[in-house]
Amino acid sequence: MQFQTARSIVSNPLFFHGLALFIVSSYCSYAFLLANYHKVFMAGAGVTILFIMHDILFLKKNQALHADRNIFISTALLALPLIGTLPGYVYHKGAYSYMFTFELSNYLILLLWAWYFMRLANNEHDINVFISITAGTIIFVSTIAFLEKSGLYPLPASFTMADRVKSTFGNPNYFAGFLDLLLPIFFALAFTGKNVEGPGGKKIFHFIFSRERILYLMASTAGCAALIMTKTRGAYLGLFTGLLLMALLTAIFFMEIKRKKLILSIIGAICFIVMLSALSLFLFHDFFEKSRFDVFFNFRGISWQSRFVGWGTAMKAIMSSPLLGYGPGSSYNLFFSFVDPASRLYYPDRDLTHVHSEFLEYFQEGGIFGMALFFCFWGYIFFMCLRIIKNSSLSPFLRRLSLGILSGFAAYHVEGLFDVAPRMMVVRLPLFSLLAMVFVIKKISASDNNKPAPWPLKKRLLAVTLPGLVLVTAIWAMYLPLAISNRAFVDIGNSAVPLNSKIIQLEKLRDTNPNIYLLSTLGNIEASFKRKDELKKTMDAIDLLVPGYLHTDFHRALYAGLAGDDPEALKLAVRYQEKDLYFMPCIEFLSRLAAKYDTRELFKRELELLFHRFIVPNVQLNISSPEGIFFMVKKDSIPLSITEKNSDLYILMGDDFFERIFSLAKKAAMADSIAKSDIRAFIDYTDKAMAAIPYFQIKFREDVSYAVRNDAVKYLKNYIILDNRKFLAVKKTEKYFDNAMNLAPDLETRKSLSKKRGEALLEIEKKFQPFMENAVSNLSRHTFWRDYLAKRRLALDIIDGLLSLAIPGIDVNEIVDVR
């Protein structure tokens, strides 16, 4: 391929496709609340312009349309994954598909995008224009990522050096998914060469360097560096799989027999090294403790648990409707219907989690019928790519390009096993570009260089322009209400008006153009401000969109309590807790009702759930489920004892201690406030009770002498004093800035305060860390330090948890002030 001149690029029919992909990928905004929604808006604008350019303005320019039936067939094939989910939507009457219109508008945008791509691309020069612009896009967004990492990110959304770069994509995983899909193409095109005759007639392989290949090399190098900075493990695995497949196919279809054996040997060696590395991660897990790679074998960590919760929920949904699924966009609703009630123990932020698997999400939507179409579609695409790669009559460019596309598809699907990024517009837009490209290459390979006859005007209007107008209108009719609602929601949140005025504006928006994000936020605000009449309206609006969404059912219990109907409030709260056992506000609410009506058994139940909530998530304690925790209240002179036996934990609470907690809870239930002296007395009593429990005391190694133990005790006392001071300093700093941010008149002031808050917390860390590290260094050598830290964290959580159970809704800042 010859490098394209600027004029030939701009005049090429695929120039606008490349430009539109660049614009969608290179700018991020939260104008519509979420970055992906803005990307959808820009992609929709892109296909609308394509429609106007090629199916409206052609009337003035009298452009001829050379379209054959293969383009219609190819577009129909691209619609198969969507078609596979529609029977489930019809069968369930759309009851689970709140996001149906959004998903449908997205898919129609992608179909129109691919339709125009296939119509406009006629030869490999057209394809090369799009590929060249895409290479420039990768270089641009990767440059932004480097600036972001260095702290020079030019967009105002970033204030500090990023740990995981997101560039212009709003999310590191979205950025990684974009790179994962496209990088194999540029590897395939950059690292090409030919055999030349060397000394003695021996053939030597030489890389071919040209301006075009230098561009591809820059894109692949910059993109790889940016992908590493995203720290997205699923994308790493995806790219590795794609490149491995590329090497294998290169050896099979592009290499001589001698080199084929060499390449296959190298592939085998790489696989061996990867397996050895995985084994090392497993055997020497502690060494990688602070790395993002330690999660590969830390199945109790957040990274795996967030996926296990989503996967488990998806599997329950699939089993409930295995044949047809529930329809497109249904996973949003299905999460709240099928999520494990105990899942908050393993993933505290489980209020809404994506499935984190494209396959499982699609299985939910389409069932067995949809998955059959899904695999048939992708099987056909892979088969077609292989046929193109094997076709030696095609140009090397098209064959290598198809090799890269196939490898990109493999990377996309491997990442899709673990991530939600493949569902986002920034990934699906290039995905449908590559799918369309495959059909174009197939058309080129089968072409006899005879264009079909131009269509008459009437035929074109009826078969192309009118359907295009219907689709474009449908896209905006489905997407704009959500976009307008989200935009208004964002504007209200950013406005410099008092909170009371914002609440009134949000309630007006709720009544005119609601969306689930608005309603969820508004419900939480109304519950905290006890606006019971408005809260009921908000809950009813939520139930119309997503029944059982988030904490709506708990808010109904709060509403009943605000209305003075405690029996109904108790019934609703207990019913909600059956769906979300470890939701702390519900535990506090029920404990308050239990204290108010002197119901000790219910209070004991909430107390037991409280212990579960703090113990199970602490991965260092090796208690992996609540079934391994045994809680009992009985007559005993010891306030609290905790004993570990055979990986089980036995918690015995003396009835005097229980009555102390229960009496404080009753006092709090009957009064508007509790005296600080009562809070201080309770904290002091609980502190002493915890300190006396052997389970929480530090354990020395066997070979440590008596003198060293005495020194270690001094270091431990010093560490605890410093840790308490640091804790208080952090909480007071957070309190100061939180109050200041609540009173900030505008968004820019809040951003500035947020930056100063981070800097202040960093200064506290710098102030205490050197002195604490000295103590930790000594204690780590002579004690089981990590085990002690885990139990100390648990002891502090229990103290604060018991206080919050006794005095529901207590502000943590009040605790700080007392301490």
C-alpha cells in the first residue's frame, strides 16, 4: 500500500467514518451524566450526518447509488445478535427491560454505521484511509494518557496523577477495551516484511519500512504503552490471546516450513513462561500483595468478588428463563431480582454491579435461542476471516489486515469474559467498523470489477432513503428523552443554588421526565430530609421503571416509619432485609424499632448480622462465610469473648454487655439526642472489653526473647498512639472539607476544595508515616503483624458498629469529637 496524501484522504468516501471515530474517541464529557451516554450522542450525530450526506443531499447532487443485495444481507447478518434477544423481550412483555430503548437505539446506530461503511468502501485504498485515521486516533488518545499519567492531563476532570489512566474514555476499562480490539491490526500491519536473497542464495527475512508502516508502528507502540497504564488485567489477557493467535496464524499461512517450526517453538515457549508466571503468582502470592496482579489468585478480593456477584446473579436469571432470556437491556432489572441477599459481605458496593461478562449478559438477554444465533454469527465471521487470510490471490495488505481483525476479535471476546467494556459505544463503534470491513474485504475478494447498475431514484427513495429516515428518527426518539433528562439532572447538580432549591427542581424533573439515576438520588435525599410525601411519589416513579430498584423497598419502610405506622415499617424492613441481609441502614433501622418496642430477639439478630458484616469481608481472618460464625448471648462476667476453632469463630457476649448496648439503644430510640458523656462512657467500656480479649492481642514469634518482646510492646504502644492520632486528624480534615464543599457556591469551588482535601490528607500521611514505619519495621520482624492488623481493624469496626447499632444514624464526626 502507498501512503495516502492528505488530499486523497480527505476526498475518500471513508474519511468521514474515520473522522467521526476520532471525534467520538478523542473527547469525553459528562454532559449527559455518564461518559458513555455522551459517546452515544456523538455516534448518533455521526450516523445522522452520514444519512444526510448520502441519502438526502444526493437528491441535489444526483449521486448514483451502486448497491447490491449483498450489502443488505450483510447488514441483516449484523443484526442477528439483536434479533436473538427480541423473543425474550416479547415473551416477558418488556417487564425486565428498562434499558430496552437505550440498547435498541445503540444497536440501530451501529447498524447504520456499518451500512454506510459497506456502501462507501469499494477497494483497499478506501479501507486504508480509515485504518490510517484510526492509527492517528490511537496515537492521540495514547498521548492524552501519557499526559494524564504525568499529571498534565488537559481536561478539567483530572486533578492529580492517575493510578489507572482513562484518557478521553471516562473509564480505564473502556479505554483498554478500545485498544484491545484495535492494537492487533496495527501489529499485523506494522511487523510485515519479505524474503530477500542473501549471501549464498540464502533467503533472509527483512522488515519493510515505509511511512505508512511507521505510522502503524507508532500506533501499536503508543497503544501498548497506554494499555499497560490502564492496568486492566482482562485487557492484558485479551491482547496476549490475540497476539498469540496472530503468531500462530502467521506461522501457518505466512511462513515457510523452517520458520513455521521456529515460530511454533517460540509460541510454545511463551505459553510455558506464562504458565510458569501464573504458578509463581500462586505460590508466592504474598510477594505480589500490593500489585494489581495479586488478585489473580485472591478470590476473596474485591476484583473477583465484584465479578462473582454479577456472574452468580446472571446465572440465576438465566436458569429462570433459559430458552428465550429476558430481552435487550434486561440485566439492569434482573440484578435486583436475583442478586444473592448475602452478597454485600463479599462485595460491599453491590448496590448495582454489571454482569462483567459479555457472554453471560447476552445469555441473560437471549437465552439458548439468542446464544445459538450469537455463536452462529461469530462462527461465520471467524470462518470468513480465515478464508480471506488463506486466499493467496488477495493483496498482502488485505490478508494481514484480516489477520489483525481476527486477532482483535479474539482479544475482544477474551476481555469480554471479564469486563463490561465491550458493551460500551467507544468499543462497539470500532467493533462494527471491523465487522463491516470484513464484509467489504469479502466483497473485494469476490469482485469481478463490475459495479452493479445505478438504482433509479424512486427505487432508492423507497428502499434506502425512507427506511434510513425511519431508523434515524427512531434513534433520536428513543435516545433524546433519556439524554434531555440526564442533562437537566446534571445541570441541577452543578447549579449554584441552595440544596432545598435543588430538591424542588429535581422533584419537578421527576414529574416531567424521570430517569432511574435521578430518581435514585432524589429518593436518598428525600429519605434523609424526611420529605415523606415526596418520597412516596419518587418510590412510585421508580417502581414504574425498575421494580425493586436499589433501596426503594427499604425507603418504603422509612416512609411507613415517618408516617407513624411502625408495624408496617417493621414488616417492610424485615422483608427488605431478606433481599439484602447486610445493608447497614436497614440493620440500624430494625435495631431502633427493636429497642423502641423492647424486642430483644430482633435486636440480637441485628447484632449477629453486624458481626457477620465486619468479620467475613476481612480476608485476613480466614472466615469465608457467615456459617462459620457462631454468636451467643448468655450470662457471663466477661463482656465479650472471641475464640477461633477449626476455621470457625465463636462470639460470646455477656448479658450485662448486651443490656448495656440495648439500654443505650432504647434511650436513643426515645430521645432526639444522646449526651456525649453517654457516648464516651460506652466507647471507653467497649475499648476496655476489646483490649481484654486475647483474640485481639498481638502474637509473638516463638524465637523472640523476653527483652525483645518488651521492646516490641513499646513499639506497639507507640504505633497505636500514632495510628489513633492519624485517624482523628484524617476524620477532622474530612469533616472540615465536607462541610466546606456542601456550602460551596459552584462546581469549580467544589473541585478546588476536592483538590485541597486530597493534598491535606496526603500531608497527614507524610507526617505520620515515617514514625509509624519505624514501629512497623520492628514489629513485622518479631510478631505476626499482618494477623494483628487485621484483628485490630476488626476491633475498631466492632466498636463503631456497636455504637451505630445502639444509636442509629450517629454521625462519625460526633464519634471523632468525643474521642
